[in-house]
Amino acid sequence: MSTLANHELVPGYEFRHIAYEERPVLARDGSAVPDLHKVVIQLDNERQLNSYTTEAVKEVILAFRRASADRAAVAVVFTGKGDRAFCTGGNTSEYATEYAGRPLEYLQYMRLFNDMVTAILTCDKPTICRVNGMRIAGGQEIGMACDFTVSGDHARFGQAGPIHGSAPDGGSTDFLDLYVGFGNAAESLALCTPWSAHKALRLGLINDIAPVYRTPEGKFIPNPFVVNDRAIDEFGRPVLGEWKQGTYRQTAKDLVSCCTIDLSRLDALVDQFVTQLLYTFPDCTRKTLESLRKKKLSHWYANSETNRSWLSLNMNTEAQMGFAAFHFGDKQERQIDFLALRRAYAAGRTVDRELLLEVLPESARQRMAGSAAEAPA
């Protein structure tokens, strides 16, 4: 047989900022299938909740292109390292110190980000997002670009942009309402209301969940922080009963403190999806998903370029404030003084460094003032 062409963008590239691995696929009887595999692409920044750096974004693009051209790959699994987060979005340290106040630099960064989302949406293999913890902000966006999502039941899903100085215009405003409808999407996108994995499953955002909390006796238990309380308030909405008083929350904390987080059930669920895909016609499956993805791509191609431009310009204004507060502020105070900012806008104030320092939390203001040369101009 003649030698087949290599269609990778950079043949033989060695990944340094993410992990790329070929792992076995399982037949229906549970045995490993020879000569076939799944590709696992793993964000590898556990210390910073798998937030993606500029270099990691470049490698995710290359990874999905490599997996897409891999003739033996049955599916691609996109996940993060550890058990705390799949991904919490862009690296706020980079945002605050390298991109804030530099919109043309961020414009080039957003070109890479957009290419990352497009690489997921156009991958020739089925894509599965394995959610091993929080899927927040840009993590939610790249996760929704995948075809399937399976999650540990400890995960949280949501956005953070309007609270931290940005808009979820890297895919969430394009994709989320396709999953959960307009009203639920507006709640998540604008109010930044986080959802449990159970609520995400109920709303149709994800495909399935697996328990991850394991007791000392080896028994898996459902996430004890998720309350199934049938009580309703005066508007007919469900309320959380004891949770509001803190009693149930403390009980859940005590229970979890005795458990370990075990992702083996999640991995088995991923394998189950891959095995189901294994027993389908490869090209028919590709075309089916390609047709389904058109709904996402129509929004993505219509909006991604103009969103890129706005997000870049926003680095001169609210993003500069929000990312500085998050990066330089103490853990307990990572948000700006929203009331002061709104009063400044109402008074027609200029958005400048004076206003930036004025609305920052005290801890961030002190650090910014003490390192003026390093702070955004």
C-alpha cells in the first residue's frame, strides 16, 4: 500500500502546555479494540483551575487538528486535569498583566481563541466534553462547542463575564440558548447564576452525569449539596428549605469531608459513549454531527469576528477593571465597586486610570498603586 499523506498542521509536534494521549476504545464486551483508539485532550493547568494560557490555546488548536486527521481515532475526549475543574476560562493573570489596556494585543489573542472554538466545531471526529469539575466562563464556551457532554455530579456550570468585566461572546451567547432556551440562557449569561450538574442535565445542557463522591466504605453517593426540596415560595418557585438556614449545607459539608472524589464512574460513562459511537458508520456519524453543528456554526460565523473586535476594545474599559480586581484583589474581594462605577457613568466620568483605581477593591488598589510600572496603563 502506498504511504498515506500526513494532514497535521505541525507533524510530530510535542505538546508542552496541554496533554495529548491515545487511549483504548472498548468493544461491547469490554475488551480493548486493536488498532483503534480515542484521543484525550487534557487542559493541564490544575493549579489555576485549568484556565487556558495563550500557549495552551495554540496547542488545543493543534491537538484538535491532529485528532481530526487521525484515521484510527473513534472520538475525541476534551477534559481537564484533576477533579476541581474542566476549565474556568482564560488565564486571568495573563489578562490582567499582558492584555488589559492593550486591545490590539488582545485582538490577536482572540484570533487564537476563535480558531480554537472553530477547531472543535469542525473536528472530523465526534467530540465529548468530560467535565471533571467547574465548567465556567470560557470553559463553558469551549465545552459547548463539543457534541456531547458527560459530567461528574460535583461540577458547576456558568458564566462570569458581566461580573468580572467581559461578555460571554466567545460562544456562549451563540450556543447556550440552543441548549436551554432563551430565558434560561439569559439567566446564566447576564446574571451569572451557576447551575449544578443536575440542573444542567435537567435543562438539556449536558447528556449525562456520574456520581463522584465515594464514602470510606466504597459506596458512591449523589452530590449532597444538591437539594431536592419540594417546598415553594409565594411565587410558586421551589425553595431550598434548610439550605437557606445553613443547616443542610453544613450537613453536606460534613458528609463530603469524609468522602474522596473518584472519577472512575465518569470515565466509565465516557467509555460508554465512545463504545456506542464505535458501532456506527464513521462517515454517516460524521455527516450527522456536521449537519447538527450547522446551527452552532451559523451563529458562530455570524458573530465571532465582530465579538472579537468588541472584546478587544473592552480591554480598555471594563475588562481592565474587572480583571485587575480579580487578579490583584484578595480572594474575598475580587469584584469592583459596582455602585461607584454606575454613579461614575451616570455622571459622565471618563474611563481612565483614576476611575480604575477608584472602583477597585482596596487590596487590588494597593497592589496596583505599589506596582504602577507593571499595572495596565
